[in-house]
Amino acid sequence: MVNGLKLPEEFRERVEDILAGRAEPVPARDAATVVVLRDHDKHGLQAFLLRRVRSMAFAPGAYVFPGGAVDPRDAEAKVAWAGPSPAEWGAELKADETLACELVCAAVRETFEETLVLLAGPTGGSVVDDTRGDDWEADRQALLDRSLSFGEFLERRGLVLRSDLLRPWAHWITPKIEPKRYDTRFFVAGIPEGQRARDVSTEADRVAWVRPAEAAERAMAGEWMMLPPTIATLAELAEYDTVADVLAARREIVVHEPTAEIVDGDAYLVMPESMKRHYAGW
């Protein structure tokens, strides 16, 4: 029995070509994703998920966390910064200082673009308490169409990026067989007091605040489509009771990259050994 996920037949030739060296994997783009968390009076720890519209080229119909690819301009401007420095983040993420700065900026930018949650404030000890309104929407649209860089956005509003509100969680690389690949750092953050998360993008058709254990169970039961890193992250978060517990967790960031194999003529996606305990049902 293969401890992995059987892939559709159309993947078999691609897997064979990659394994035989007849095809080169697509380079993976640097990306960041953020698990936004909250404590609910009745349901306890909850995570925010978006369901991608089915017209998307990558992971259509999948429940995902907010996030996306690094914009090279994310770290171009001198960003007002509070919390661990890019050098300190680089040590945590095993990245150079420039990439670490880009990843943290991308994490905050993408979360705002997709949910209106903004991990920034007028000072290094505060956060904005409401990001709704036409002026915020105009800035969000300018960030989306890249007419405004993230650094320019913060500078214009007199805001300081709060890197101390983020914690590193995981590092996943899309399998080599995929036509779109991302080298993604996962972060966690509690939603700032006074802010509300909502879907404001054209990429999602549904959002949900859900207990991590429930979301992972729905995915494993086939009710909700999710990519392996999302399931694994939710399964890990299910071991904690509160946002504070998650933020206090000490994490060693290692790279997880699922691989593909051909077994008895069928293609399988095989999880890294460190993650297989989350996939006992396969």
C-alpha cells in the first residue's frame, strides 16, 4: 500500500517525464501565506479560510489561507518596521535578509488585499482598528493593480509594519510535477482587535471562520478541497487551544516538498516523512 495520494491519470506521463529527466520542473516562485486566527467565545480557536473560485488556474475550488507571490517591489522602499528585523526573520526563515523582508511584506500585503486585515499601525505599538471605507478600498485596488507599491502605501498612510504580530510556521514547496509552483513560507497571526476579516477579492467565492480540527476533518472526508500544506497546517493548529498558545509555540522551520512516484503504473503524490502522521487516512 502506498502512503500517498493517487493522482489522476493525466498526471502519469508528466510524472514519468520528470522522473526520467525528459522534462524540467517549473521554477518555484517565492510566496507567503498567513493563517489569520481568532478566539471565539463558543467555538474556541478558529482559522480564516477562503474558497478559491473555480476559474482560477491554480487550485480552483480549494480552501486556502490568504497569501500570494512576492512582488519584487515589496522590499524596495524603506518600510517603517516594528518588531524582529529582516535579518532576524532571515535567520528564522533560513533566507537572506532581502528575501526575508520581501516575504514579511508580502505576507502583510496579501492578507490586506484579500481580507482587509492589516498588520500595521500608526506606531510600533499600535494597529489600525478599522480598514473599511472607500479610501481603504481605493488603496487596496491600487495595490492589486500594482499602481501602488506596498512601501508607498505604508508611507502615504504613515503606517508602521508590525512584523512582531507574525510568527513563522512552516515552509512548503509545490511538487515538481505541478505546472505552477510556489516556494511558500507560512505565517500565523491573530486578528487585531477592532478589525474584521472578509473576502474582498475576486479570487474567492466563500469564506469561513472554522476550528482547525473541523476544517482538516472536512478535507480528509472529501467535503472541502484542500492542498496538502493547508491540511497539515490545520492539523497542527488543532493541537492548540488559543491564539496565544499558537503564537507562543516554538517552531523549527524545515522544508516540506511532496514528491511524485509511479507505483504499479499509477502516479502517486507522496508526503514528506515529517508530515505523514497527518495523512493516516490515505
